Amino acid sequence: MKCAISYIRVSTAQQGKSGLGIEAQRAAIVRFAETEGYTIMAEHVECETGKGSDALERRPELAAALEVARKAKAPVLVAKLDRLSRDVAFISGLMAHRVPFVVAEFGADVDPFLIHIYSALAQKERAMISARTRAALAAAKARGTRLGNPNLGAIRGKGASVQREQADRAAASVLPVIRSIQAEGAVALRDIAEALNARRVPTPRGGLWHATSVRNILKRVEI
């Protein structure tokens, strides 16, 4: 049996948490390994933002996979080429490490020169998609089309309204305690804050009271 190091990459931490894309890549790699007679020695999973990720220091799992593969004299196995990168210069740099890459979607016997060509085509396609998107947005703007979510202002306004209501309820709940402390002779905001902390009354966010947080409560009541 031939040995290989599996490398799986998703573009965001959220995708990593949800498993979106990871299981599909893993399944493709396992199918390929079983068909071609590979034994997966180790698996490295990377979650990165995508922006600025084409640098090996930003891809510690890929660097680790390269190191393990080099010591084991085994290839790094990926489901698709774009899981390594869509940048031809980055692909070329990886090949300079003299660790072979096997891309499941291309098959086991693809020539490294063809991988260069495929990565160049992927990079060109990405640039063309970006250019078309910019052109379409510019044309839409020229026609007077409003870009973005037209309801965004309303959504933000609704969120701010909910926050205000929550803050008002929190102020109303703690106000009787503040009034009681004031009735006992505490006048300074700092003294009131110390009295609230002594009574173990939490702030609306669950923290300790300070003069500024007491002032904010009293100002909100006065509104």
C-alpha cells in the first residue's frame, strides 16, 4: 500500500465549525485512496479566511502536512486543486518543496506540468469572474439601481430599538435599588457603585458597577 498525507481546507472558521465542505473533501479523498491503493497516514484540516491565505506561514496545517510528507516520502493528497490554492505562483512555490501533490479530481498520474496549467486557468477564471462582477455592478449603478439590501436601514433600526428596550428594562429593574441606596445617604456616583457591588447587584452586562455605569442608568431614567 502507498502512503499519503491528507490535506483538507475550508475558507472560513464558520465553515470549519459547521463541517461545510470538510466531510465532502474527506469523502472524496477516501474514495480516491481506496481506488488507487493509498493508505492515509495523517489528516490535516485547515480553516482560514481566504484573504491573504496564500502564504505558507498563514497555513500552519499545510506546512505541517508538507513536513510529515517529506519525512515519510509520501505525497500530499487533496480533493481539488483549489483546496491548495487558486494562485499559480503559490502552487509553484509548494512544488519547490519537492513534496509531490496528488489531486483526486485529476487522477493519480497527472503530470506536475499540467497542475501548473490548471492552476493558471483557475487564477485566470477567478480574475475574469471578478472583472465581470465589477462591470455588472458599475452598469447597475449607472442605471440607477440601488445596490445592497434596501431593507438594511430598517433592520438596523429594529435592532437598535430592541437594544434600547432592553436597556430601558435593565435600568428600570435596578433603579429601586439605587433609590434605596440614595435614601441611606449615598450621594456620589462612586459611593452608589460601591454599595451596589457590596449588595452583589450585577450590572445589565453582568459586571461590576462604576461611577459611569451608575450615571448611565440615571441618565436613561431621566430620558
